[in-house]
Amino acid sequence: MKNYLLYLFLCFLVISCYEETEIPVTGNFSIEYLENNQSVPVQVKINNQTEGAEAYQWTFEGGTPSSSTKKDPGTITYETPGDHKITLVASNQDGSKDTKEMIIHIYDAIAINFTAQIINNQANYPPAKVQITNQTQGVGLSYSWTFEGGNPSSSKEKDPPVVTFSTPGEHKISLTVNNGTISKTATQTVTVAENITSDFSWNVSVSDDDYQVPVTLNMVNNSKSATSYSWTFDGGTPASSTEKQPVITYKTLGTYTIKLKTDNGSSSAVSEKKITVYADTNLRTFTDIKLGINSAHTGNSVGAFFSTVTHEVYSANQVSSTVGKDIDLVFFGLGSTFTYNKFISPDKASENGFLPIPNATHTIFVNSQEVCNCGLNFTSSAFDSMTNDTPLKSLSITETPAGMQQFNSSVPRVVLFKTQDGRKGAIKIKQMVANGINSYIVCDIKVQKVSK
């Protein structure tokens, strides 16, 4: 009996000791957002910090995978924004169990996008009014707009008001979107055109560059940021125009005002200029024309050919079939001492040491009035006082014998001529400049105008 009681006592002690050493379970874990991202898709790493457990039952609400029995379930992927519960039930063979729950919030992804459109004109003229349309996708987002140089300059609204840009140039529109943990920024640029201006000039043909009536102006429109034009031409024909670059003729001498008003639908501008048109003298005057001796002409330093049509001097390398027909005067200077000089007809150039002039015409010259026996005595003072072509009309300019064509170095000297189209003129040689092979004469020329 005593032995039996002892046995029972020992069993009690063993059982008591076993119950005292049962291991408790403490469930615990933490999470880590990979790449510091809480916007879908999100990867969450589970860090198991449980103590005393041998079995684990994980549940990942809204995650992939949705459950696991591994001690370390690894990485869970969430594709849906919102609140998601993570549950861990940990246990051991002693029958100890513990439950740990955690709620994580997954934010919606940010798909930032917007458009900016000028709405008050077809172009981008100031002031430009810009309508901004926010096309950003996502839930629970906040917005921060900045409008560089705009009015307003910023906004917190999802859809901001119309923004006005009054200053020409490039202006940045920036949108920063925040979903609670991260921010994204997108930028666009709006370009505003220059302020509207009204400005113009004009060109005239060579035959009109003395501004004697009738004179025709080819208007050059230098305005900026304009879409429509309103011209008025005081005294001109036509008197008004809406063309961008009209052509205008003045037939009566006087001083007139030209006005241009420009508009672009947003703003307008006005400018005006004066033009003076003179009486027709039927006389064209050229001053300080340089004509080189033969070596200067062929060396292309100073040309020996002149056109009263184009108003240009031509050297050897500039002569072509295009300009050949317009050359009226050819100066022949034998050397830098100017002991033998004459003007010759363009169609006789090849007979006097020059290359032939393509499409050359015939001009009559009276190089030496004092020996031509042609009854001419057109003096230097008569040349200077000539303000219209009346003195030239009465001159009888005919061919003179070849032996009377040349003249010496005495200046001033007046050479008379008549072009193939019947225009009469006079050349006043004012100076002979000795400069070796580049020597030249300086002269003024007055000639009847080419018929328009």
C-alpha cells in the first residue's frame, strides 16, 4: 500500500512539472513596403517576429497569395487600393495559440495627365486664355498647380480655373499629384506669341527710286502677331486695302500719310508714316559714278560699264546676257595717265579691247564737243543747273567721226550721248584718279528717264 501511494505521488509531481514548462505563443509580425511604394501594384514583405510558435496560418485579404502556412510567407502583392487585413494565427504542440491582425492601406496608383488649350483665339496671341483639363486617374488624390507667369499663379483644385497669360514667351504649367505617400509631377509649356505690332516699310522699283510721279510702292508688312490688316493711303490709288502687302501708286506730287491698323481678335495696333512724292522732271541723276580704265575693268576692281536702266556699274566678270542689253555707257581708258580716253558704244566694245557684250545696244557719244563740228556747246555749268530734261530735248546728238571721239585728261568735261531707245543724256567728268592699273574717273550723269 505504501508503494502504491508513493507511485501516485511521483506521477503527480511529473504531471505538475510538465504543466509548469508549457511554452506560450506570442504572435507578432511587421511589414515592409518594397521600393517605398504604397500605390498599386504594391509588394509587401512580411517579417515574422512570432515567438513560441510551430505552426502558422496567414491570411492576406486582397493579396496574392491570399494565404500561407509558411513561417516566412515572403512577399505579398496587392493590386487593389483600399484597406486590407493581414491575419496571423500562430500555435504550437502544447496547444498555445495567438492571433495577430494588422490593417494596411494600399493607395491608388497615380496616372498623372492634363491638357492645356488656348480658347480665346485661334493662335496664341496675348492675352492668351488657357483652359486646363485634368485627366489624372486615381482616388483620394490631392492636386497642386503652378502657372508660371499666369493669372492665377496657382491652384489646389482638381480642375483649375481658366488661366490668363499676358506676357509673350514660354510659360510652364506644373501639376503635382499626391496620393498620401508619394507625389508625382508633370509639366507642360504654353508659348504665348509676341504682342501685336503694326509696322511697315515699302520698296520701289529702280525706275521709281527718285519718288517722282507716278511712283508705285510695294508695301512690306513688318507687323507681328496680326491676322487682319486695314490700310489707308491718303492720296494713293487705291485709297485703302485689306491685303497684307498691297501695291499703291501715287500720281500727284505732295506729302501723304500711310496708316496701317492691325488686329488679331484679342488686341490691335496702329502705325503711320509719311511719304513725299515729287514732280516729274523726266531727268535721272547719278552722282559720283566711278568708271575704271581698261585694266581696272578686266581686273574687276572698278568696272567700266554703266547702265542707266539698272543704275549699276559692271566689271568684266559681271557682264552676262541678262545685263548686257541694259548697258548704255562703256568707258575706254587706255592707261593711268589718262592721255587717251573715250566713251564707246556697247556694241563696239569688242573693237576696243573688251570682250563682246551679249545683247549689246548702240549708244551715240559726243566725246569732244569742241572738235566735233556739230554745233554743240553744252557746258559744265549748264550740266549743273539742269533740273529737268528740257535742255536735253533741244540737243542734236549724232555720230561723230572716229578721229574726234577721244578726249584728254582735262576736267571738268561734258560728254553727250543718246541711247538706242532715244534718251539723251550728259556725262560730267569731275575727276581722274591715278591709281596704277586700278585708276578710274569720277563723273555725274544726267539722262532722260526710261519710259514706264
